[in-house]
Amino acid sequence: MKPFAYVRAGSLAEAADAYASHPGACYLGGGTNLVDLMKLGVEQPAALIDVTRLPLDEVRELPDGSLRIGALVRNSDLAAHPRVRERYPALSQALLAGASGQLRNAATTGGNLLQRTRCPYFQDVSKPCNKRAPGSGCGARDGVHRDHAVLGHSERCIATHPSDMAVALAALDAQVELYGLAGVRRVPAAEFHRLPGEHPERDTVVEPGELVTGVLLPAATAGLPSAYRKARDRASYAFALASVAAVLEVSDGVVAHAGIAFGALAHRPWRARRAEEALLGAAPTAAAFEHAADLELSEARPLRDNGYKVPLARNLAVDVLTRLVRRREDS
């Protein structure tokens, strides 16, 4: 047992101050990932700043029609929320595809965004991992990497981000709200996570001491047809091999808006900008969806054992987009 300090914060300012006064501290929400990593010896915080008593557990509709989700809203509550299910179905579907019911009851919105990779080399302190121990090497590159990245990886890291929820947020043009000693700022969900580059130890753009306080779902994508689909090794309680979240608006027979994000293909949810641009103004046909997916995935650089992810992701994207069009036609 490695000793650590424990502070229960009563306000955002108190949380930020406590973090600043305890070098090596971590914020504690649901703890479903952090506590596991502490048990494995991967995380060894000097202090835990408990933020579970902060008033960040509400889903609130704003005057402009957007929806603000507090960082402490539980995944199960968010998935079941009537406005989320009605206006942003891809988000509800993504949440229900993640983890188990028991974990969803404990996991928080902020914690889901901040969870670390499930790469076995990262989780095993006896193995080399540049994310856990910068400069030690990437054991997965020449080792077991069937589940690893095909997009945006670097020589230093080929890990993938495990969140389902974050993929849907990226496709829906959500924003992540952060609070720190410098004040409040918002970051597009699609830019919240980083590609590994030379610094795979940095998962996100969160600055030291900043706390995720909420997520903003925009009015612009509210009510648009959206869906999430995930491929995995077993039917439940498994991380994605590939996943797709899509938002599609068709007007006058052509695509007026497209938001597409892939999961489990990269170090972050992969916003498919090339595919989206190819679809704008095009007829919503299977051929158009196939072309757009192929264009996006032409950037893929599969490794020895994970090339299957490229056609899998392509087929998922075409299927999700086709189903959204059919659902619109049937309604």
C-alpha cells in the first residue's frame, strides 16, 4: 500500500487550490479507472482530491436549446435521460455500449473522458511503455497489437482510446468545459484528446490542475438523426475493435450535414473530416458512403496484426449511415 493524502473538495476553487498544494495529486470522481490503475501500480498519486460532492451532477437545458451535462452525471443516468435519448440518440447508444451496468452506475461523464488506454503494456509495469514511462519504448509495436491503432499513431505509441461516449461526443460537435486557476475554457470534444506524437504520456489537452466540469451538447445537432455502432469480440462488456458514431442530415435529396467519428482506431476519437466533406452536397447513397469511408481510411497505417480494422470500420460506417437514411425514409 502506497500512502496518499485525501482531500474532499467543497467547491471548484477549493478543488483547484487543493490540487495546486499537493504536487502529484489526482482528481477522484467515480474512480472506476483510477482506482484500478492504482492497484496495478500504474498510477501512484500523492493525493486524491475528491470532487464527488461538487454540484456537477445535473443535465440542464440552456436557453439556446443546447444541453449542459455536469461532469459528475453518471453514465447510466445520462444514457437514460429523456432529452439525450430523444435529441442525441448516438450518445445514449454509445453509453449503453460501454462497460457493464454496475460500472455505468458509478462512472462519471468527466471520468469517462479522462480514462486511460487499456493497452496491456501500459497496464503492466514490468513491460516497456512510453505512455507510462516515457523513453522506455513501445512493447506493443513488435508485440501483441491486434487491438491497437491504425490511424494517427507514432513510433512512440500505438495505443487506442477506449471510450465509447467520447466518440459520440466528437461526432455531435460537443464541447468540453474545463475549470482551472486561470478560469473556465471550452474545448471541442473532437480536439480534447491528443494524438501520441512525441509525447504519448499526454492523453488530452487538459492543463495541470484543470478539472473537467461539464460537456455542452449544441443545439445545432439536437434532433438530427444519429447513431452509434460498435464491433467487439463478445456481445457485452468488451472494448471496441472499431466503432462509428454518425450524425446525418438530408435535405432536398442531398447531405446537408454529416458528423462522423471512429472509435478504437486511434489514440483519440477520430473525427472523419475527409469523409464528411466528401458527403456534403452528395446524394445519400451506399456508393457515396463507401467512397467517403474509403477516402477517410486511406490514411490508415495498419500494423502486422490489425489490418482487419480498416475494412471493419469501413463496413460499420457504411452500415450506420445507410440505416440513418432508411430510418428517415420510413418515418
